[in-house]
Amino acid sequence: MVQAVSKLLTFDEFLEQYPEDGGNYELRQGRIVAMRPTGLHEQVAALIARKIDVEIERLSLPYFIPRTCLVKPYQQGEGYLPDIIVLDQQTVTEDPYWKRKSSISIGKSAKLIVEVVSSNWQDDYLTKLAEYEKFGIAEYWIVDYKALGGTRYIGSPKIPTVWIYQLADNEYKEGQIFRGCDSIESPTFPEIKLTVDQLVKAGT
């Protein structure tokens, strides 16, 4: 018996078929994938978002953090739902996907993306790093608060690590590494008050 292979979706088809059950989903290799973060993962993301919001308010920046925002990368059959995305109010309105579908297809729409690492750590360290670079995301954080990444990234024994990548001449410079009591140094929010230890505590 020959089984029918379901059609792989484009990003636009994904938006049209996005499940209306209140869940969070990404498009991976043309298929809709449910994103079910743990409570601790959400606590870490919430702390980061809160600290960034303080800086946005303090500096009166024209930025905001949407509740959800899908990213349409250059790779066909992909659509990402970042843990945190900081959008620029002055440029996101130029994006044809924003008003209609709470999504972006232009890299300059976003100032910063944060991914909090979970069990599928390769997505954040490899796939999304490459795609966000091609997409033109100015700043990208990989927050590995549980030290889940491969030893080639975070060493042995594994240590909770935050990586920050900054775009320069259309490619990411070598990522800055932060651990322990290190204060995170963000190019977009240089005075943010946040350490890796605080993130680890939030996730335990």
C-alpha cells in the first residue's frame, strides 16, 4: 500500500492554516510543529523581557516586545516563533506581514531576537543562528541557562552560558560569551542590568 505524503507548507500557507487553539507553533521543513516550552523556560524568558522593557521605557526608545511574532526567514518551509523579539515601531509598519498576520519578513523590522535553549539546542546554536544572520537580525542572544548545548560550544563540564551575536557587514561577529556573575553586554541595550546567574536562578 502506498501512503499519500502530506503537502509541505509555504510560510503563507502556514499563516492561513495556523491552529486557532491558543497554542504556539513554528513551521519546520514545511510542517507545523507545536512549541511547548516548560514553565522554567518561560520564567527565564519573562525575566529577560522584563529587563529589556525597563530599558525601552527608561530610554524612551521606539521599540516594543510583541506577545507573539512569527519570523519568515529566507529558508523555504520555515517559520520561527522567537522566545523574545524586540520590534522597531518606526520600521515594522513597512513590513507587509506585520499588520495582517503579526509576522515579519524584513530583518530591519527587529532590533533583537532572544532564543532560550531547550532540548533541541541545535536549532538555536546552528539553524536559527544561520537563518537570523541571513535575515539581517542585528542582535541575537542564545540563552543556555541549563547548559544543554554541545560541549564544543559550552565546554566540559558544561556551564550555563549566554551568547550574544552582533551583525556587522551582513554577518555575525564571533559571539560574546557570558557566564556566572558576568553582566550581559548588549549592543542594543548597553546598560541592561542582568547577569547569567540571575537567569539560572530564574530557571530553577
